[in-house]
Amino acid sequence: MHPITQSELTFESGNKSIRLDCFLPTANGQRFPAIIGLHGSGGGHASMAEPASLLAAQGYAVYVLHYFERTGTTEIDGLATIARNFPAWMKALWDAVSFVSRQPTVDSQRIGLLGFSLGAYLALSASAIDSRVKIVVDYFGGFPKEMKLFMRRLCPVLILHGEQDATVPVAEAYHLQQMLEKKQIPYEMKIYTGIGHGFSGEVWQDSGRRTLAFLNRYLAA
């Protein structure tokens, strides 16, 4: 376990100042694999502090991206808002990868994305066009159909989804699974029986263990 520090950094994207909440292992001259965390449509970057802290203690430099700041979004009032802002959020994420890769404690060859719901859609979309992204952890998200036109590659993905998800249907997980199998990309998948959108209790604990094991296998190695 590493002692961790918490701080905040800002970078520019589209002439907007974007914040990153940083959860960093104590460096001692080391470079760590990095994870960029992407919150869901609720905008709850604060809710990501717990998983970010846990992963930082395991030797990952974790940056939680305030991507809504690129568009001045505070809340999502429908799919039209998401569709309108998605390209700008994608650009903010691209710029965040560039910024994170230049940090002195980060190994720029080992950058992964971890997204919840809308954040997982962003993460998977970015990974399809950005070869700097080495892995994605997808918590109850999916791959937008529109991105198929632009897809240049895929990377290893951990898919975590509730079978009874009424917000993002579990069909999204199976669709992503088919894409990864077709392209022979390594993936792991856990569908939680009887679980809806958002995890808690034992399911949250189990998904955390799976996330750490996946990161250790594909990003830390």
C-alpha cells in the first residue's frame, strides 16, 4: 500500500479551464500507471473519491476529470444534451490524456480509463480512436453506435453491468462483448444478476476487486 496525496490540477481545453482531482501515490522518483476517471451523467466527480483513493493506494496515479466544465454543463436534462455535448467532452478527454501523459509521476505508456455510465460511453469512444489508451474499465456503460464509423482500434475492456439495468440496458454490455470478440481483443465481463444501474454493498466490493485485478493484469504489468 502506498501513502497517497490529494490535489487539484487544471489544464486548458477549448479555451476552458478544466479541473482534475488528483489521487497520487507517493512517488520517490517512480512513474506510475495512470487512470483517468469519468463520472456519470449526475456529474458526481466527488463520488469518485473513494475508488480513486483505493486505486492510488495500490500504485496508480488517478485523475478524476471534470469534463462537464468543457461545456458548462451542470445537469443532464435528456439525451439531446448528451448528443450535443459529447464531441466536446471527447475533446476534453483527449486533452486530458495529453496533459496526464506529461505528468512527472506518470508512465505515459500506461494510461487507462475508468468510466461510470455516461463516463464509460466516453471512455470506450475515446479508446476507439486514441491509441494512448491502453485499457478501459466500463461500469454500466456502452459503446455508442455512432462511433462505429470512426473506430480505428479497441483495447482490453473490463465490462461490469447489472442484469436489471433500466437506464443502460444490459444489451449494451453484450453488444460490446460481441465487438471485442469479433476483433479478438481481450476482455473480462461480469453481469450481476438482479442488479440495476449503480452498484452498492457486496456488488460494489466485488466490482472493485475485479477492477484492481484487471488493472494489475493489463496496465501495471
